[in-house]
Amino acid sequence: MKRQIHLWREEALQADGEVTVSVTIEHPEQSRKRLWYRLHLDYSSFITPSFDPFVVATLLMAMSQSTDLVVHGEVSPSLLQNLAEFQAAWTCWCPGKYQSIAILAEVEREQPQSNISKAISAFSGGVDSCFTAFRHRKADSGRVQRPLKAGLMVHWIGRPLKQQQVFNLTTQKSKAMLNSLGMELIPMATNFREVMPHNWDDFHGSAIASCLMLLQLGYTTGLIASSDPYNALNLPYGSNPITDPLLSSNAFQIVHDGAAFSRIQKIREIACWREALDSLMVCWEGSQADRNCGRCEKCIRTILGFRVMGIALPACFEQDVTNEQILSINAVKKSQLIELYPILEAAKAANISESWVTALEKAIQRNQRRAVLKTYQHTVQAHLPNFIKTGIRPVRSLFRY
């Protein structure tokens, strides 16, 4: 018999004006774990009794361990059908990392569907989530928008820089932004990152979807702001326009929002939203995590995004970046390097010949060489046994930094 992970729903706990809902994760070869979500009692009536959000949260973990998922409660048949295709995508992308599993629910039953359409969006206070909130709420839009009523800001317990005090400060800033659009902010806390500390790049999309889906008695749609545009998708990645919608059921739809727009286009769109320019939060690397450090890779490319659009430095950044800081950009991930190209292209298209453009071009070239060298090193490591066996010596190109 294939190994099994069991999910058991625990009784909701109320204390200090908050409600905590949880499941116990029982693994045959590991100690029991408890995955919980906590939010204010005012929203307790929004919490679904279904296991749908917990299945979404734990699926990739079970797939990574090749263990079937046994659910001691109700799961929506429509969600199970979508999750079969979700699994097909991830096993195709990462066959050595994930295997398809069975999801065995005690009861398969669709959840009641609301007659009133209401949407909630995951909200971090960054460019992507601000763009999603703004474009669905601005009154002068001629496009048909989703009925976005609230933003959900999640405190991921286990993330070093986001301690409770810092989360409270960022929540206040985000609340001010959303209130200016007539939206409310719902804070939520979860220990997801403590229970599943690995593979965050893969897991974060389903983690966010599970938080949104937990509130499906109050909303019919959950929006996840896109990171990459359609013409520059970085797959596989935890949140993407292919698999995010496959985390939906008939009663609650997950929408990957904004992939038709580049980061520069998003910046241009929110440039007239004063509250966002005052409180935009793109950085989690500074010594004070409730502020943008202005020096990390993400801060620098965000500042340059405003600069290339001819927009003055927003108030959310205390100081502008120098050419030296641009030259020192360290794009650790492929996705970070990809984000720099549109800025350089936009600057050249606008015939901007200032020194910062040259500095950016040099930074991109340096990071490109580093990426090639990294790929070379990984390839050599992967094939080293064959090299040793055959006596072939790998050829290394010379790189100058």
C-alpha cells in the first residue's frame, strides 16, 4: 500500500478576539504537525467548514513525498478535478521532484455557491498587489472589473524579518492604501512556512490560494497578483497563470491577475495613486523591514522603474539610488535578471542617455556572465561522474568580472 498523509480538522479556537482554525497533518514516518490560520473574530462567519483550503495547502508537500492524501472531511469534487490537472502540470515540470498522488476524501460534496459575486485579493503592499487593487477599484476605468471588496494581508510565521511588530506596522500602511480605494484590509496569520519551510518558490502560490479559499463563505473569488507577464513567464514558479486557476472550485475561483502587464506598466498605472506612492512596500531585506532599504536589488529596480517612466522618486523611498549601487546589483535568481531587461529597453526606446542607463547595462551584462557560469558549474556537477568515468575534461570558458 502507498504511504498516506492524513488530514484531521481540529476544533476552532477563540481567544483574545481572534479565531484559529487548523488541521493536524499525520504522516506515517514523521511527528504530527499542526497547520493553522488565525484572523479576527469579525471574519469567523467567512470561514468555510470544507477541507478545500487545507488540501490546496498540503498537496505539493504530499506530492514531494509521494504520499497519498487522506482527508477526514468534505472536499469539493470540482476542486479535486482541477487538482488532477494541477498535479499533471507540476509532475511534467519537475518529474524528479513531484509525483502524482491520490486524494481520498471521506465526503465529496460541492460547497454552496453565493448569488452575490465578491472578490478578495492577496495584498502585500508591493507593486503587483497594488496594481491589482488599483485597476479593479479605480472609478474612471472603462473596463469591466471584478467586484473587489477587500485585501488579505498574510503574516507568514517563520519568515525572519516579518515579526509581529513589523507586521503590525506594514498592516497599518496597507490599510491606509486600501481604505483610500474603499476597500478593507483583512490581516491573517499562519504557520505555513514553519510547517513547510522548504520549496517556498514552488509552494507560495498554493499557500496564498489556501488563505484566500479559507474565506469562501464571504467571497466568491480570490485574486493573486501576477509576478511575471505572459511574455516573460519564469516556469516552473509557485504562482503562475497556468496552475493558479487550477486551485479553484465551483464555489470559489482563484484568478491569476495582471499577467498582461509588465512591471513598468504596473508602475505607470499606480503612479497617480498618492497613498500607494507614500506607503508602497517592496523590500524585506533592510534592517527595518517596515521600510524600503533603497539598496537591495528589488528596491533598485523599482526605483529605476519609476525613473524610466519620468516619475519622481516616490515618498516610500527615503533616498534615490546611485550609479554605484546600480552597478552592484546582484540578481541571484533568474527572475530578478529578467525583470531588469524591460527597464533598459524602455530607457533606450525613450532615448535616455544618462549615466544610470550605462550603469544598468553593465550590471545586466555582469549578471548574465554570472548566470552562464552558474549554469556551467551545475552542468559539470551533474555530469561529473560521467566525466570521471570517460576521462573527458570539461572545457571552461573564461569570464571577466
